[in-house]
Amino acid sequence: MKTLFDTSRLGTMTLKNRFIRAAVHETLPQGRLNEHIVAVYKKLAQGGVGTIITGFALVDAAEKAFPLLGMYEDSFLEDHKRLVDLVHTYTAHIILQLVYVGSYVMGDPQGMTVLAPSAVENLNTHIMPQELSLEGIKHIQKQFAQAARRAKQAGYDGVELHAAHGFLLSQFMTPYYNRRTDAYGGSVQNRARMTIETCQAVRYEVGDDFPLWIKINVRDGFAEGVRFDDVLYLCAQLSQTGIDAIEISGPFTAFPNKATSFFKKEAEKIAAEQDTPIILTGGNRDPKEMTEILNTTRIAYFGLARPLMKEPDVIRGFQQEGIRYI
């Protein structure tokens, strides 16, 4: 019988347990790590989680007005190296999550040009963006690759591309936001092209031995959102490109507080159809339920966000007492 505290191999990484700290939004002016955030990561590493995914880091200086972690220039490297070294002190792994925000604006755009797959008003922010040119698409793919290269230089154990929750890569998969008529719009093959090519650009830059993960939505939660059949197609293509892990998420705010393992059914189906390790994120609070999922499906890892925000050492509680976190 498999347990949540098994040592396992994921790509080139040996993980001490099956718990992943899922990324959360962190406000960081000028994109710089500060002592408060470093202390948060120290507590997480001390608390026993096997792998930490950072809050999302911007890949392009064009979005630097947003108060988010930055990895769009080499000047960030020293701060990141110190964070990585600190986390490694406690035998935890740390993955840098990379994002291009687009029209899901996070903060004051301060007059910047906001970009999206198509010029369609954002349902959350009501921003009307400018449609990305083909040149702009290639530029953003390159920015992801360069940010991943910096993450490798800083000593991170890998990177995760944020292709969920309405950010740019997610929007390319979503028919409501992607109304293009060129090679990046229309069919699922075309709508998936941006994400697949971005993964390929990152892989080319960092090499085959550097872990590359991705976070995707299984649904968007609104009309003309991504279809699950399209998600299955994307996951199959990502597996063929050599992605090391796929984190499954979705519109988590739609669930009541006591709901658990929100996207289990979708993640179970994705895991059954290909060999890439699947991380289930959203509502993972009950170690008994997670153990059952682990042993009755091919889901291999569990992402936790809010439980670890409230109690950074909840993993130790799971291990010592088998407690149910509420």
C-alpha cells in the first residue's frame, strides 16, 4: 500500500513525501523577495512539506508594474539563490512558478499595453486588451525560456508554467478569450499551440535534465470556457513533449469551505490516460481521503495551498496524528 509519506522519484528529483505546497498569490513590490516572504518559505520548509512551488513570478519586464515576484532580469538572481539555499537546508525542494499575467490584471497596469490572445474584455477585470501579434507570441515564449534559465542558474529544482486560472497561457486554451483565426486559434490543436510551444522553448533552454512542470485548468467555470476533451488533448500533447509533471486545478473559489479534493474526477481521468505524474490541487485537507485517492487512482501527488497558509507545519500533524485539517 502506498502512503503519503513514501519517498518517490519524479523526473530527476527524489521527493521525501507526496505533498506539494501549491503556489499562492504573494504581493512583492518591484518583484523583490523580502524578509517576510523568506520567513514564510522557511516555515514551510521546516514544516515538512516535500516540495514548495513559489508564488508566481513574472517572466516579462513589460508587466513589472504588477507587484509580483520577478524573474525577468538577471538582477533577481542573488535573492533567489539565497531563498533556494535556505529551503534546501531543510531537505525540501523548491520549484519556481512562471507566469505571464495578461488581461487578468493583478494591480495597477499604470498605462501599460495589456495583451491577450484576442481583443476580448476580461470577465474578471473588465480590461479590454490588445490582441497579441505573432511576433509578440514568440517574444513571450522566449521570455518564459529566459526566466527558466535564470531559475536554473539560481539553483531551483525546476520550474512550473502557470497555464491555469485565467492567465495568458490559460486564455489561449479558452474559446471565450481565444477568437483568433490564425495558427493559434480555432481548433484545439491551434489553441494548444501556445502552451506546447512555450514548453518546448523552455525545454530547449534548460535542457532535458531540469524538471519542467505545468499547472492547468480542467475547467474555467463560465460559458465558452475550456472543454474537458480539450484538456485531455493538451495533457496528451504535453506528455509527448516530455513534461515532468502536470498539476491539475480549476475554479477553486466555486467550492464550499468544507469540500475536499475538488478536481479528483478530472485528475483521475487525466492520470489514467497518460504516464506523466499528476498533482491534484484544491481542497486536499483529509489525509485519509488523499491516501484512498493515492491507492485507487494513478494520481501521484497532492497540492495544498490554504491549509499550509494557515498552518505551515500541518504536514507534520498529518504524519504524527493523522489529523484531518479543516
